[in-house]
Amino acid sequence: MNMKLEKQSIFAAELVPARVEKIGMLHQHALVVRLAGPRPAYVYCAPDAPLRAVCCTTSSPHSTYPHADWLGPAGAALEQADLVACRMVPGEQVLELLFGTGWRIAVHFFGRRGNAVLVDEHNMLRAVWRAVPCHVVGTPYVRHAAPPEPDGAGMRHVPLDDMLPVLERLELDETRAAVQRHLQARRARLSERLQKIEHDLAEVARAAEYRLQGELLKAHYHLLKPGMRAVTVLDYTTPTPTERTIALDPRKTPQQTMAAYFKKAAKLERGRAVIAARHALTLRELAAHDEQSRGLTTCADVAALRALLSAGRASQTRRPRPANPATPARPAARIRHFKSADGVLIMVGRTAADNDELTVRIARGNDVWLHTRNRSGAHVVVRLERNQELTRRTLLEAAQLCAHFSRTPDGALEDILYVLRKHVSKPKGAKPGLVHVAGGKTITVRHNARAMKEWIAAQSAEAPP
């Protein structure tokens, strides 16, 4: 079984030369070269331990196998070339597949895991199956002497029926190990999250204590002096009045200190429902995770394991937090929509909040944004598609809309600033409707209230889907 390939099988010599139809990967652990001919033939190279085997046969793997993506763009060129030789490097555990283009694939049947490299006619590395320090794409290919292998551990020629079960087991074990690592990492994250949530729940339980301390400070307000670090008061809420010492912040006034206790209590009380919902959700996720882990050891379906791994990775995307019942929902923006004479969409905000929604969330970077230069008013956005230019007529109509909805007096001249939306930003903490504009140009229009009312009636449009 450990004889050289060329000595123990003449079939490889009978295969070549032949045109290559496909170079693929079987069960992620074997390189497969499918050759054209009256009857398709295959060369299987499985360099990983414990297999380290080659098989040359007309037998199909009877399963789908993807292209060898590690070959990159060169893979498509090789699949149109001829395989002219399949030979062992003398004295080494290396099988070379030589192509008519002068390129070759060298399969290494040694090391902790086998490997394969693509070498061009100038002996430069063009692709590497598994990245290793001694083989870097774009550098000369240097063969390193294979380490001595134990007896019976070198490359051998085996029938395909003996190779396939081992490849399937290797793929199953590797996929199961990947899922196991993912599940372990996910459980660690869930456990850490649960620990933080339980800490928050313990803090929420102190809301009543903070409110009581605020009430006691309110009842003993006459004892509070600026700069105090603590105060001792009588707690009349217990059956027997007892003394309590309450910490104070010397940097705050007595009124600010008392208000801080009430504020902290209110904040914790508002967050109680949200934290409880997150706690219940995390417990459910932990239970589902443990159920998956229990079924992992008995699952022998690679496709199911991969689906489990993909679903787990997709679940790592950020989920929206449960809504806080104490926070009112933001009302939907009320945006006016018009069509210019050129058929271009023009949008106008109604209120300051609507202006923010239009400018910050609805408008796109290359849309044109308009606003009156010298007064507060409506934000106007002209929707432009990719490479679409803003016509002078649409610009004038948008500027007239901006002046009209900014309460410009009838017959007055108004300067309208216009700029690409990507040059408009919302300062942090700014009040609704307030934005910062970098650059821009100005167009002056005269407001004609009657003409604008007629134009609006004729050009109003439905909101886009």
C-alpha cells in the first residue's frame, strides 16, 4: 500500500494528456480533478492525515462538490487547459499535476495537515490552499524536505470506496467541531449577558430605597447644609423610628442632592419592565442553546450542522432592544410630496420634527437640500437618481416651495440656500430642525402666494412606496 504511485498504478499514465473539465474540493479535504474523454476520469488527492491518499479512477464521487475557490481566477483558466502529467517528486511526499500552460499544482502529503499550491511557469506561487508562513502568494516556490513519517503513514493509493467514508467522516468531525466552538462562544456571551442583566435587576430592586432616601431628605430638609457629605435622619416609616445615615454629594446643593435620589429611583422604575423582558428573553435563548448543544453529538448530517452554524452566525447581528413602555413612540413623519414639471420628486417637511426626519433619515447623500437663508422654515429635498442632474426649472420650483412653506410674505424676495444633502449634518443634542450646512449656493425667488397655491394643487403627489 505504500508503493510509489507510478509503480503500483499505471492508470495515472493512461489518463493523460486530457482536458480538464473541473478542479474542485470534495468534502473540504480532497482535491478533485475531473478529466474529459470518452468516459470522464477523476484524480482524487486527499493529503490530510490519517488518509494521505491518491485515487485515479473513472468512478464519480456521486455527490456535488464545489470548485476549488482557493485557486482564484486561475481556476477558470486551468479548467480549460490540458493535464499533461501526474507524477511523484522523487524522494518526497509531493504529487505534481502538470498542465499544458506550464503551470502545476503541487500536493503536499505531509505536515499536520496536507496542503496544495499553484505554481506558474516562472516558479512563482499563484495560489495556496492553506496559508503557511513558508508559502506566500507572489513569492518563489521552494520545496521543503518532508519530515520523516512513521511506517505506513506516507502517501498511498487507495480505492475510491475506501477514500469516501474517511473524507465524509473528516468533514463531519470538522464541521461538528466548528459548530461546537461557535456554541461554546455563544453560551459564554449569553452567560455574560445574563450576569449583567441580573446585576441590573438587583439595582432595580433598590429603586424603593432611593425613593425613600429622597423622601427622608425632603422631610429633614432643614438639616441639610451645602458641602455636607452625609446626614443622619430619623426614619419614621418603620414601626420603631430609627436613625439612618444618607450619603450626600458635597459638590451639589441640598436641593440637587435630594432631586438626584428621586431621579435615580424614577429611572430604575422606568427600566424595570425593559430589564425584566431582557431577562426572560436571555433565559429562553439559553434554554434553546442548551437544547441545540445536546443534539449536536448525535447529529451526523453535515448540511444540518452547516445550517445550524449559519443560523447561529446570523443571530449574532444586533437585535433591537425591547421597547421601553415608558417611552412614547415617535409619531410618523408628515412629509409633503410634489412632482416638478420635469417629473422630479420634491419633498417638504411640515414641522421641526418632520424636517429632521426628512433631512436625516429620508434624504440621500446626492439629493439637493434647500432652506431659507435668513429665516426659519421648512426643509425641502429634491430626490435625484444616480447621475441625474438638477435642472434649472426644478430648482426654481423647489425654491418657490421653500419660500412658500417658510411663510415668506407675498411679493417679497427670499434667498434660498441649496446644497447636496451630504453636506448637511445634525449637531449632537441640537433642537429639532436645527442643522449645520457646509458650503452651498443661493438662489433668489419672489414669492407669489396665489401662483404657488395653484401649482401645489396641480403638482401634489402621493408618497413613494
